[in-house]
Amino acid sequence: MNYLKFKTMDCKHKYEHRDTVSYWYYCGRNNKEFVSTSFYFCIKCCHEKEVTKRVSAFPSEEYSIPDWAKAISFHRKDLDANNY
């Protein structure tokens, strides 16, 4: 176990993209939360890393959200707030 930890710390990580999960849900009455999580792994030592981006916007503000959020079409209804 210690060997693996030591090996990971010595590695000069070279990450490659593994997967991206993107979705949106209602986090308030009309407010949408857009979430994109990208998963990466090091091809040398198999260390994993995830990067999560979030942005929240009302319908009147959706024109100003980033392009990565505009491309999300999957609606996670199980995460929706119950008060709208």
C-alpha cells in the first residue's frame, strides 16, 4: 500500500479524459442549476481526478451562461427542488 502511495506522488501525471456527465435541474422556483463533471485518469499511475463546473441561472439570464451549459439537455428530475 505504501509503495502505491509513493509511486503516485513521484508520477508526473499525464491525464486523459475518461468521461463527462452533464445535467441540469431546478434548484428553486424557476432557477436552473447546470452541472458538468469531467473524469480524468493518469495513464502512468491510474490516479483519477474529477473536475466539476456549476452555473445557476434564471430563465431571463440563460442568454449569459457559458456555452458548455447551453449544450446540456439532460434534465435530472430526481434532483429538482420540491417547492416549485
